[in-house]
Amino acid sequence: MRLKTFSGGLHPPDSKEFSAGCPIEDCPLPEELVVPLSQHIGAPAKPVVQVGDRVLRGQVIGESGGFVSVPVHAPTSGEVVAVEPRLHPSGRELPAVVIRVDGEDSAAEPMSALDPATAEPDALKDRIREAGIVGMGGATFPTHVKLSPPPEKPIDTLILNGVECEPFLTADHRLMLEEGEKILDGIAVLQRILGVEKTYLGIEANKPDAIDQMSALCSGRNIEVVPLEVKYPQGAEKQLICAITGREVPSGGLPMDVGVVVQNVGTCAAIADAVLRGLPLVERIATVSGDAVVQPKNLRIRVGMSLAHLVEICGGTRVEPAKIIMGGPMMGMAQLSLDVPATRGTSGLLLFSEEKVVRRPEGPCIRCARCVQACPARLLPTTIAAYTRLDMMDEAEQLGALDCIECGCCSYICPAALPLVQTIRHAKAAIMARRRKG
Amino acid sequence: MIAAVVSLGGIGLAAALALGAAARKFAVEVDPREAAILEVLSGANCGACGYPGCSAYAKAVVEEGVSPALCTPGGQATIEAIAGIMGVSAEASEPEVAVVRCQGDNRKAQLKYRYLGLVDCNAAQRVADGPKACPGGCLGLGSCERACPFGAIEMTPDGLAVINRELCTGCRKCVSVCPRNVIAMTPRSATTHVLCNSHDKGAVVRKYCQVGCIACQICKKNAPEAYVIEDFLARVVYEHHDQAGPGVEKCPTSCIRDFRFGYPEGSSFGGGELPSEKNAPDEGTGTAG
Amino acid sequence: MRQVIFALLPACAVAVYMFGLPALVTLVLCTAGCIGFEAGCQKLMRRPVAIADGSAALTGILLAMNLPPSSPWWLSLLGAFVAIVIAKQIYGGLGYNPFNPALVARVVLLISFPVQMTTWTAPTPIGSGLDAVTTATPLGRAKEAVMLHGALPADLPSGFLGSFLGDIGGCLGEVSVFALLLGGLFLLWKRVISWHIPVSFVGTVIVLSGIFWLVDPQRYPDPLFHLVTGGLMLGAFFMATDMVTSPVTTKGMLVFGVGCGLLTVLIRLFGGYPEGVSFAILLMNAATPLIDRYLKPKKFGLVQEKGGAHA
């Protein structure tokens, strides 16, 4: 049978063999945690602790700053030593709570456990918000917002994203192998909230063990495991919906416009913890890999651990890393230094040596159309980029610059090494800025 | 032969008549003053006046009675000419020139990271607030150079924008395109400027730039009238720029520059006495003294 | 670029084998000329000299492929000048030229020097002991006969195998369809070119010439004749697929190929020149911006919007 997929995309070497076989390890606590108050898309949390306060694991240290926002919790017990701007993965200095870890890891009183079979959907949604749960695939969009579609947009399908199409990353893969039941518990909660008829779990075909494991677990639960073609960006929300249901999210729209909600499997596990055990989101699984790391691993990390600490646990670096990426190599964010805290969205940490970081000089575009063929949004990347360079933003917008999902296929495939996705991102920002102005 | 001449001539005549008739019939009424003003304007369509192009400005002057003094690139002569056409008095205005308030090129100022991407300052600024360690320094990717309609801006080999004071007309295009507000409009007569745009404390500035203002107050001590220090950054008080000399010599980081004695290092515009100084009385309007 | 040059090597080898030293001289002169003009131009314009990218060498080889083997030395160099300086560097260099440089050069030479450009030597394989003999191309003979007598000549080479392997007169690149096909398939296999342009180009030629042949086989040659003679294979696999001057979208490529095929057959059958591939490709080059403008791929998510919101 032909595997389901979408049009466009490409096949970068998946490089998952370095860490795919490594069971999840608990990452020991460092001496200090830097917990950013901005770990999600939306309004940053407001700090509710002061220097000198003693905090317990799971205690709220930042209150949510609006509907599209979630609270932040202390990842372990210790003393607050500073509330100040610290270097954030975004490259800016943003407010963070610095906690000196006491090593006891004593937990605050957990929230009451809820039974997904009987609890009201609204109560479940509130719990998800209180537990600070965000999209853990990397986008960190508050989950309760995604679960609250307006009444005129009925949802009939829930899709679980276990695709993990980014090269190197194996965190979701390990999670499905080792904590499949937890994911199922989370799915039950989501099914209860959304009242959907159909639930799919999409997994790329390069994880046959995970497909077998999850298929066995899902049998008899009205969840269909869908093996998908190994192709980047198979895990991009809109591409995943298209591959599984054949529905295309309209340009400028959201998955809810076609009656679908997509959740990452990591988010599901976090939801299970929050609802069934009353535990807020303070830890996650992250893959540490790349050729500059001595021993690639899948770690269960606490939010706020510095990247340097994670690298140390993985045996340190083999050579001076030339590029540090938080997230996957295609869409992750390059980091200024290792003195940056991990957040709820840190699905991976990749360190590459100078020789792996290919830097070629830019050449002229010879219109080879590789980017056009690779673009999963079916845009003309090179043409949009050319207009952007000429500051012709009207034309760039007309060509659909705003429909770009920033997957990076165009820049990856470009034989002239043109910064295509970077240029289109610039165009998007410029177009949005102009719209705001009026 | 004759048939050819007659027929071709006939076609030509008919076409000429048709064209002439069309020109009469579809003629667009234009105020002659509008055309006259358009003649006077430079035609660079730089937008300094706030209108999209010279013809739009000319129309606004004639139809809406907009001030004739908005064409700063044209200078006093243009303003007077427009005022003459419109029959109003010309207001005196001090011509301006843009100055890049930074000397921290890639050798003198530290980089936070290596930027690889679209060569555009606004794009670079979006990536972790720009690759320069200094939050206010010139990013050196040349967005202003490309925006300048008069070719007055050059990028030095080490990545610093330098504005030629001769070619700059004060149209402010570069000011609007610079994401870090490095470029400031200053009176043309003032030649001394503090070339730094960092409001960080001195100790911080020292870490990332050899030629940044460390707010040490020495300039102010030597020329109290001519300098103010605001938020850890010195600034020339342009009303007293003629007294700024002592501060230039004493500045420990050489971040104060008198453009009469040259442009920043690496610039091809050179140094020494500038022709503008000799011409100053011509274009000056009396405010300089 | 390197792979395209590599793919042209078999055709070059056959040409040199068939036409001997003059072919080699033409090849070397064109390639060296193009590289030289490219370097000189870039020096003059104070741009980085980028002859290492292989694009000038490729243009040179393609140009040689488009010249008769007995071309005088100045014809080759003039062609190189036109291709690189006039058709490429003046427009801004690699990636900015609207027309295929080698074809511009060929057409300029064909129009300016019709005698030199149509003096063909019959293939005299190395070792056959023959001196060069002038001959006419099959296409040229077909055209001449149709013009003069209103019917095809009786002795038109019907030996498909001969012309397929390279035993006909013509330009360097018109000789061996087999060698060109070999290179073309290599490019397809390596995914340097996509199948859209060659297939739609050749397909259109087959279908259209087939229709005419069925209508009047006395007057119009059969599709197989069209396939193995002239520059069709060279054009379809190596010239029309030039990325710079062809559309970027899949739909656009198909339209481009069909257009090339259509024009080729029309020129061959009804035009003033016996061979129409180069004119056809140049004309479609001119249409490329238009094709790209109107045949954009349907953006992801646009289907539903039309069905829903505007229904």
C-alpha cells in the first residue's frame, strides 16, 4: 500500500540512528535553574514570587497574563535568587525566575486528580491551562486555546502528531515506545473535551517499532494509527492534516476551519499527567544529538536547565560546536550560547562541528525550480525572495508569502545556497508590520 | 511611385489629424504653476517632503497650499523658487544632513553571532536583535545605502555605513529604513558629532566596542556648553557646536568626530577640509553663526 | 553544470569521430572562447570571475553542438562572443539572461552567415580514408524538394538506424541521436532535469508531425524522420531544459515543451528554414515570464477557500 503523504517536501538524511536506540534517561538536577516566564506563544506570565522565596516543585511562580497565556511552575524545590531578564532561546533577554536548587526536589501539593470519563470538558480545559500545557512539538502554543474552538467550527477529527519528521530528533519516538499508555490517557482526555468521532495517530514509517507498539495499544479504542511516508515536513500541522484526511486547511486559516485539532504526542503525555495525576508541566523529553556531542541521548529534562548542563550530562562536546540549535535542524532556532535555559518547547538540542556546518557562498538563482518543487505550501519561493529583495512587498504578498510555513525546504534544497526561507520570513514580518500600521 | 507618395502621405496626414483631435479632446487641465514647480524640483522622487514623488508634492503645493519649504533636498534655492512661483514668502530653514552615529565597524565592535541570511539590516535585526553585541550600533548590511536615492551612502570594507555630507540632501530615507535608529538628522553647519548610539553604561560599552561613548564626561568638562550626557551617551548641543572642538581632542575613545578633519576610518570619502566648509556661507542661512 | 557537460561528452565523442579534426577544433574554440569572454567580461565589470561554475564552458559546448563541423575559426569565436557577451553578461550574467545564450549565438550566426552556417560535410568516420565531402542535411533536402517539387525526394534516408547512431550530415549536435539520448537519460536519472520539457516537446513533435504525415505522406515526412534528424534531441534534452530560460512550475514546463514542439513542426514544415528547433526554443524563452506569471501552482489551501467562502 502506498503510504499517505502530502505534495512537495524533501528527504533530508534523517540521522536519527544516533539516539533512536537510547532509552529515556532522567537528567540530574543542576545547581541552578533559569525559568523563563515566556515559554509559550502569547502574553508572558507575570512573576508571583520574590527573591528569597522558597518554592516547591509544581508551585506556580508565574501567573498567566491573558487568555492566550499559561502559568509557569517551579520545576523543582529551591530558593528564588533572582527575578530578572536573562538570555532566552529567542536571543533576547527576557524576564526569568532564577532558582537555586536545594536538591530535595520536594513537591507542592498536586492538584486534584480528574476522571476524564466523567469530568466536564470545561473543567478539563481549565486543568490543562492551569498545568501550563503548551504545544510541545516546538511551537509552544497554549493547548487550552487550541481546544476551545468557537461553536460555529465543529470539530470531528483529532489527529495526534507522532511524526517527528525533523532529522536527529527521537524524543517523541522514545516517548511512544516507553510511555505509550500515558499518551493514550492523554488522548482519552482530548476525546472527551472535543467529542470527536475520529482519532488518528500519524507516525512516519521510519519508526516501525513505534507504529507496532502504538497499534497494539490503540486497538479497540477507536484510534487509527496511520503510517506516513518518510518525508519532511510530514509533521507540519497543515501537511499532516492533508496527508491523513485529505482536507486542506484554507490559506490563512486554522486546522479548526476543516474540523480538525492536531496535538503532539508529547503534549498528550503532559495532559495525562495534569489531569490524572494533577501534575503541572515542568519536565519533558528532549533529544541531545549532533556530531559535536560525545554521547547523544534522550533525556527527561526539567524546564530551566541550561543547555550547557544537558551537554555535560551527554559527556560534553567532542569539538568546539560551531552551531547550536534548539529544536530540529530544519526549523529549530540557532542559539547564541549554551547559557540558555531549556523551555517547554525544547524538543531537542543539536550541536554541530565546523565541518558539519556547510557554509557555501551565495550564487545567482538559475531558476532551477528545486524550491518550487519542494515547497509543501506550493509557493514560488525564489520569486517571492526576489521580490522581497527589491522591497516589493505587495507582489510578495500576492504570491502568498504569508502562506509560507517556514519549513526551510527551499533553503535546504537551493543549489545556489540562497537564504530563501530567511528572506520570506523577512517578507512576512514586513507585510505583517505594514498591516498593523494600517 | 506617385501612388506610394500620395497614399503614405495621406495616411500620415490622417493620423496627424486624429492625434491632434485626440490631444484636444482628452487634454487634462493642469495648473501651469504645477508644471513650473515640477521643473524646479530635483525629480528624485525621494519622498522627503512626505508626498509620493515630486509631482504629488507640486500638486499639493498648488492645490492645497502646502508649504513650499518641504523640499529639503533641493535646499534654499528650490524653496525660494517654489515660493516665487506661488507668490508667497520663503521661510528660512536650516538645511540638514544625515549622520551615522556609529564608528564600530566589524573590527572595532564585537559581534554577538555570525549572521548568515538575507543581506538586509531589518532582516538581521529580527534575528535575536541583530548580530552586533552593541544594541545601537550600525549593522553594516547596507539597507541605508540601497535606500539612498542620491548615492550618498557607502559601506566601508569593514561594514560601516558612512554618509557623504556633500551628496546628502537630507531626505531622511535612510533614517526611516534603519532598524536601529543609528542615523540622525543634524544641522548641516554642525560638523562635530558624537558617533555612538549606545545607551549602555561605560563598562558595558567598553566590552563590545573600542570606539563607543563610555559617558566619561571628559568632553563635557572640556566644553561644557557644547555637550550634554543623556542616559550614558554624550550628545553635541548643536546650537553651540562651534565650541565642541576641545571635546573632540580629549575623547578617550575617539568617538567624537569633526567631519572637517575626515570621515571615519575605511571610508573612501577621505579626510581633510571639506568643500562644504568653503561653501558654507553660500548655503548657510545665518543660523550657522 | 558539470553533470550536463558530462552528459554531453558522448555526443561530442561521436561528433569528433564522425567529422574528425574540424569538429574537435570547433569544440575547443567555442569552449575556450566562451570561458575567455566570460572571464574578460566579469573582470571588466569588476565582478568575481566565476568561470569555475562551468556555465560558460557548457554554453561553449552547446554552441559548438549548434555549428557545422567545418565552421571557420572566426565563426566559432564570434559565436562565443555573441553567446557570452551579448546574450548573457549584458543582461547581468548567469541567471538573468532571458534567452538561451548558445541559441542566440546560433541564430545570429545563421542569419548573418547563412553560407558558412549551412555548409555541411558528410560524416567521414576517422579511419575511413575519405576526405571531407560536402553534403546536405536530410531536413534541408526535404525542405528543398518540397519547395521545388511539392513532394518529398524519393531517396530520403529512411535508414532509421544510421541517423540514430550518427551517420548523417548536420551540426555537431545533430549527428547522433543515440549519444544525445544517452546523455539526456543520464540527466533525467541524476534529476538534473525533469521529464516535463523533453517529453512534452518530443511528444508534441511526434503527434503533430504524425497528423500531417497521415494526411499527406507524399509531402510530409514521417514522425520518425523528424525525431532522428536535426537538432530535436539536442534541443529537447539540453537546450529547452536550460533552467534559466524555462519556466519554474511543472505546468509551465509542460506548456513550454508543447509550445516548443508546436513551433518546431510548424517551422520545419511551413517556415523558410529547414530546421526550427532553435527558433522554437528562443520564441518560447520569450514567453517564459508570461508562462510563469499565469501558471503558478495552486497554493496550499486555496481549493477550499474558493469552494467555501465564495460559493
